[in-house]
Amino acid sequence: MIQPKTPTNQSKRTVSIIGTGSYLPERVLTNGEIEKLVETSDEWIVSRTGISERRIAAEGEHTSDLAAKAALSALENAGITAEEIDLILVATVTPDMFFPSTACFVQAKIGAKNAACFDVSAACSGFLYAIEIAQQFITSHTYDTILVIGADKLSSIIDWTDRNTCVLFGDGAGAAVLRHRGGGHGVISTFMASDGGLSDILYIPGGGSRFPITKENADSRLNCIKMNGKETYKQAINSMLDAAHKVLADANLDPEDLACVIPHQANLRIIEAIADRMKLPIERFVVNLDRYGNTSAAAVAIALDEANRTGRMKVGDYVLLVVFGGGLTWASSVIQW
């Protein structure tokens, strides 16, 4: 009888973010321009969302293009080459196509020939879901270096006649390189949750096997984002607060221990409500939605990169990332920078 190999004694490894990157398309779509598309105003949009403008991908610029540019920026920031990447995870709800995965297209565009590739679908929560997946692969010694990307071209799934949704979203990508690094820094704790019973308050009904692509479905705009704004707002605040408190408790930290909070960039009112209930000054929150709108899986990744490059986080600082998205899904992570 052949005996199985005895596993080697491998200690659990810590996981650190060693580099970040982001990319925003050049085209800026202002509230004034949206006023020409639907019945709305700059004052209405800003007062209810905090958004003044957003970025829109150029014609022929796909999700994989956004992701690849963010990835190259992260690799440069980390000081590594594409050949060192073992795994590419792309969190997105706007893949280039159903298959191959967008991660495979990114692999080809950046030359990461040694990497395995797959996508993660968790809507706006996708980047933190992918961070946790990457952490598990690294702590188990399966892979050493993982590229995590959040990228979405939401302009391709927006109903530009729906004033309740078309004002909210933009295009962009953010990326992070994860690797074990000596010392106590890295991902300390992560929390993830879902509620499929509330999937009908934020979703895209068409395009899949339930409502395949047909002329009738396209004419009915079933391939566009549908959202119950009031219910989404309520669920987002409660879920993100719950996720924040649970991950902080698991990390044995209090809110005041945090150097900064990087929340999902969906609505300024949501961020202000979370800051108020956590009893933290709004200045401790990283906010860029006024310039980019909601970029879904890319939102927290872009904000993380901006915080990194502007010195918002110093070595040893505790950082909270917290997100909410369709599914419903929500997640949080505490990182020691």
C-alpha cells in the first residue's frame, strides 16, 4: 500500500500589502453634463450623494485595460516584476466577457506568465473578498505573491435615462500586491457576510441564464443596474457598521486606535453616518467619491492607493477597510500598515 506523503511542518505566514496602484480614465463626466441627460441638477446630486464628477472609460477601453494599468502601477510601487506573480484575482461585475476571466486578459497584458488567474464576483465588496482569498493562499503556503485587482467599467451597465442610478457610478481600477513580509505588519483580521434574500434591491437582472441577451431584454434595459435606493442606503449603513465592529473586536482594537478608515465610496451620507456612529471624526475617513463616484469593486482599492501615496498611513498604523455591495455582500478588514 502506498503511504501518503507526510506534510512538511509549515508555520502560518503573515500577509502584507507591499504595493498599491490605481488607474482612472481620462474623461471626466460632470454633474452639469448629466443635467443634459436626465432631469436633475448639480445641487440635487451633490446634496444627496456628495458626488461632483466621475470618470468614464474611453471607447474601446475595457475593464481589463483599466485593471492592467492599475496592476502595473502596483507592481512598480511594490518593486517587483510581473513574472514574480503567482496568482491574479480580479474582482469585477463588468468582466470583458463571461469567459475567459478578466484576470486571464490582465495576465496577457502585463506579462505575468507564471500566474494562475480567476475572477471574483461580489459586486462592490469584491476587492475585500479577493484580499481574504489571497490571504488564505499565502498563509497556506500555496502561493507567495498575489496580485489583487478591483476593476469595473460601470458606464457599460448604466441606464442613462434613470436619474436615480446614472448619477452614482464611474469607471476605474485599483490594485494591491500581497506577500508575506517579516514583522508584525499585515492583514490582521477580515470579516465577510452575505444576504441573498435581499438580492433584489441592487442587481442587474439581464445577461445571464435567467434573462439571456435578447432584443426585447435589451430594449427593456434589463442589462442595466437596478437599485432600490432607500433600502440600499439603510442596509449599507447597518451592514458596514456591523462589519466594522466585528473585525475590530476580533483584532482587539477600538475605533480610536485607527489611523484611518477607508470605506466604500458610494454616498457621502453613508460615510458620515458611519463616522458618527463610530464616534470618529470624518477627517479620519478617506473620501474620494466627489471626484470618482461609486466605482464598485475598484472604489476601496483606488482609495487605498491614494491613501498610500499621500502618506495617510505610516508603518505600524491600523487601517480599517469596510465595504458593501450587491448580493447583498459586505466585508471589512483591519490592516497594520
